[in-house]
Amino acid sequence: MISLTALRERVDDDIDPPSVLVISDRHVGSEVVTTLDRSTNVCLVTDHDGVAGQTPDDTRVVVGDGRERAVLRDAGAQTTDVALISMQTDHGAFLVTQLLRTQFDVETVVVVLNDPQHRPAFESVASEVVCSSQVLATELERAVATTLQTPETA
């Protein structure tokens, strides 16, 4: 996964803060924009009202289908440094990834997959691929391990 430090290094020649475009129809999109460093120029693209409503007040939100070129253009895809895509379907995420790469020349595209079997297809078009089931399994394992610790071992 690309760190904020790595992002800054990639765009260190720019005077403006790095820009991150988050395209998501899931609540993880609003969580990501909430956790990003406030010095990052971030925009959330979503067609889900619940996701749009969960963002900090100072976050730019474009409401629309992230699979549409006009919506991505309105969100500033042509000048973004990094795009992060987390969609309900891997098919939708693949379409957005291809659109960002071919129509907007976005160099760094991070995709969150739902099905780990789709990884090979995404590795040919995305810069970084994160499998949500693997991340969730790791976090659940940590939670169970923490819960099972006795006071003597904690």
C-alpha cells in the first residue's frame, strides 16, 4: 500500500499538496478521506448518499457515478496524483481503473478488491492492489487474539 510519505516523494516537485481522488460507492471511501492527512487535497466521488454524508465538512465531494468520464473530469481526475478505488463490485472497479489510466493518464491507481481471484486481472492495470478479504481477515485475527489474551499475558 502506498504511504503518505511515498506519495509526497512521488510528487515532491509539485508546489501544491498531493491530490488524492477516492472513487467509492462504499463506506470505506468516506473512512479513507477522513483518515487522510489534512494537508492532502482530497476529493471523494460517490453515488451513495450515505457515503457522501459521512465525510468531513471540508472534504470536496462529487456526487455521481465514478464509472462516467464526465464525473471523473468534474472531480479533477486529469490533475490527480493518486486515485483510490473501492467499489461494491470488482467489475465496476476495473472499469474505473481503465478509465483513469486511458482517459486521464493517472499514474498511481490503488484498487481495493473484493475477490482475491481477480488479482491477476488488476495487476496489469493498477499500481497497487489491496484485497479487502485479506485485510479484514488480518484485522479480525488481531481482534480475536487481543480478546483471548489473559490479564497475565496482556
